[in-house]
Amino acid sequence: MSALLQVDKVSKNFGGFAALTEVSFELAQGERFGIIGPNGSGKTTLMNCIGGALYGDGGSIRFNGADITRVPAWRRARLGIARSFQVPRPFASLTVLDNVNVAIEYAASHPHRAKQMRDLAAAILKRMHLAAKVGVPAGSLTQVELRKLELARALATQPRVLILDEVMAGLSAAEVDEMLEIIMDINTQGVTIIMIEHIMRAIMRFSSRVICLDAGTIVAEGVPETIVADESVRRIYLGA
């Protein structure tokens, strides 16, 4: 199977600090890909380079066969790459439904008529277990509901690759399990998912393949069982 996303020797420097050094991997359509590593290891910088918020200083990124290394973020969104952020920032005064409508109107891969947009937004919010909240201001949502809305807005762009940056941070164990069910359901629809997460049980349960970053380089790659047994991962990430 040909790769949907190819990251080839991507590097990123901030002044004299090397945040990423020749990071490479490939993802197939529908894959569940986990990224772990300590704070400052380059995880979010890597996702910013893939999503287009940052351009790398070296290497290339290809999506669906096309070079997108210097393509701006808004065009990547319309091509099919979407992401959530660690801190949800909805339009607090808009309703939950309108927050999703904005994402559909401005970032989806193809235009929708008004009724199509409302129907799509309502369907997405139902999948996020937010159907009862469609008419309330986004600023009144709880922490877990904000996480779901952030995911809904990313999903509204109808992505082929969905990047999730610590979507479960601050959630209870039961809320983590609920979010995992939602994300797994999204994946069953053929969406390739990249997940950054510090909650180890969540990322190990979710991922079919995991990489561990440290100081901007990949120090281990494999299935979850291999990663948790890797001595470098245990030393760097788990503190063993």
C-alpha cells in the first residue's frame, strides 16, 4: 500500500536550538499512529510542520503524492489534513452548532449548501455526544465538552489525516475512555489519525504503531508492546 503521508528528514531550528533533526516516517490510509516523548522532545513542533503552522528548515512532506512542504496551513486543511490543539479556543459567544458550521464553511475540502452544512454539523455533533448542546454558547461547555467540540471542528473539515494533540489532557479516566471510543469510531471511517498523548494507557490502547521522540529525534519505533519494553523509551520517557 502506498503511503498517504510521507515525512522525510524534516528538521526545524529555533535560533541555535534544534527542535527536530531529520525526522522521517510514513503513514498509510487508515493507520492509527501514536507519538510519545517527554516535554520539549519536538512532538508539537513536528505536528506544526505537518499541519503547516510552521515550515521546516530541511526535509520534505508529501501528502497523497504531492509535495506540501511549503503549502500554507489553510490549503493543507482543504487538502485533507486537520488538527486539534492542546488548548481548545472555540468562538465562545457562538453556539456549539455555529462553531462547527464555521469550520465547515471555511476549511472543508468542498463547499456545502446551507442545509447540507447544518445537517453535517448536526451529524458530527451527534457523533461527539454533543447533540444536546447544539444551541448553547461554546463558552458554557465543560472541559470534556470543549475537548469534544475541538475534535468536532477538526472533523468538520472532512480530513483524511487528523492530528490530535493531547485531546485527553485533564480528563478523568471515564472521560478518557469515552474520548477513545469516539476517536476509534472516527478511525473506522477510514481517517488516518496521529495522536500525541501523555496518558500512556490511552495511546497504547489506541495506536497500531508508535514512535518515541527525544530531543527532536526518533529514538524508538514499533508496535505498542515493543515500545513500552524498549530500554531507551523506559529510560527517557518513563524514567526507568
